[in-house]
Amino acid sequence: MRIGVVGMGYWGPNLVRNFLSTDFVDGVVCCDISEKRLQLAKRTFPSVETIARFDKLLERDDVHAIAIATPISTHFPLGLKVLHAGKHLLLEKPMTGNSEQSIQLITCAAEKGLTLMVDHTFVYTGAVRKIKESIDQGMIGEILYFDSVRVNLGLFQHDTNVIWDLAPHDLSIMDHLISKEPVAVSAVGVNHVNDVEDVAYLTVHYDDKLIAHFHVNWLSPVKIRKILIGGSKLMVVYDDMEPSEKVKFYDKGVDIKEKESIYETLVQYRTGDMRAPRIDQTEALSHLTNEFVQSIRTGRRPTTDGQSGLNVVRILEAAESSLRSGGKLVELSARGD
């Protein structure tokens, strides 16, 4: 198949590079309104075609699928045109600017029998896949908390705040690892540089005692990409900045030995071994582009499908509402509603 990639800014060239090395992809067509970017794409990837007009790309019968790597405000209108043109769709994160737009894209793709996938790249990392495998095998036990820190100095956005920019990565990981549905969201944040929040704290609540917390920040002197997952059997540390041992499983926790009353509770601390498993080093985006192509060929549902994208957008939307109301708890409707 031949695939179009729209948007030759920061992320588009990465998609082009991986599609070119993906089985069953015969060629890539790069699309951008900037002639300078198209020329750079052609120099970098001599085998690609370039086209400046999006409507002309849609008219091409030899282009079977299109990946959109443009600003979030364009995801819905461009994505809808792709689906109406009968082409499979891969959307950059976050999927859309609100849940209603995501639902429309999901509905349209289903009606036309097209593959709709969202580029939640971190779900395809060897680290996250190893954690998911351990959870599914029951090694972690009941998940008690999910704690995430994603901070760095910049890159400042002007059309979206730090939550919409950084949080989708870890929200998509949480959505992939935790099968339960969140019930409420709260968020607080402040802006220091321009009119959008550049430091924010987001909390996701569940029906039971499971809680998830996210710290996102464009004003940190150091770059941190770390997730802590507390389980009843094992605890997990995923540090994406580690060059080799990105995932560590700790046999640590607490056990309640006696609990006759609040004053007679005996807590015993468990301190065992730490294990750092071997992690697949294949580039996550390579797994993602292969998943997109195989989903199109076989008709199977991709791991990060439209519903996955919608789940993340629902939380982002609720976080935005909470921000505007001073951190008020915003309830989420059930996913089937």
C-alpha cells in the first residue's frame, strides 16, 4: 500500500522514516503547505513523493491510508475528510480537541469499515509492553496507584497548554495498563510565560482506592520521564531516561498481619529483590507503523484505536474544565454513555 503523511514538521519525518521500512508499504507521499519542508523531506528521503495540496492527496486512488501529524486543531477536520475519502486514518496525539469530535471520527470509520488509529507511541515501547505483560500475568497484583512525572525545559506551545501537550503520553500508558474506567478528574495549573498553563498537576480518580497522579511541566531545569506503579505484589519504576534498565520490578510493599482494631493493626514491611527485565529495544514507532499496516491488511482492531484516543481526550477535556473552575472535581460519564 501507499501511505500519505500530512505535516512535515517535527513528527511527520519520523513517521515517514518508519513507514518506509514497514513491510507491505510500497511508498510514501509527503504533504505540507511549506515548500521548504517538502524539499527537506525529499532530500532526507529521496524515494518519497511530495505534494503541497491536501485535497490532491485525497484524490489519489493509489494512496490507501493517511497519517495526520499536524496541530491538534486540525485533527478533526482533516481526519474527517480522510475518512470520507475512503482512506484509513492514523492521527497524531491527542486524537482531537474534544470528545464529541473523537466520537464522530470513530462512528465515521466504523460506518465505512476503515481503520482508525491514534499515535500513542509510548504504548508500543518495549518497557510498556513488558509492564503490560507482567500485569496480565498477575505478577503485579492489584494496582494501588499510578504516579507519573513528565517535565523538561520547554518546548513552549502557544495554542495548547502543558496538559494537552505532555499528559497524553502517560494518560495513554495508564489507559493501556489499567482496565478499570476512571470516574472523575481534577487539575490545577499556572501560567508563567504566556497565556497557557506551563505547570500543572492532574489527578484521575477511580471507583475503588486506585488513584493516578500526573505532574507536567515546561519549566523544569531537568528532563524527567518517570512512572511509578504500586501493586499489591510488586512495585514498578519505569524511567524512560535510563539508557538500559528502563523498567525495574521491586518486591517491596506492606502486609497487614493483624487488624482487630485501628489501634491493633500490625503492619509488616516487605523488602525483597529488585529485578530489571530485558526490554525489547526496537523503536516504538516501528511497532506502531507496523500495527497500523497490519490492522488495515487484516481488519483487526489496533491496540491504540479510536476508543483509546477517546479515553485520553475525555480525561484531557475534564482536566481543562477542572482547571477553569479552580481545581474542582469533574465527574466522567461511563464510556458507553
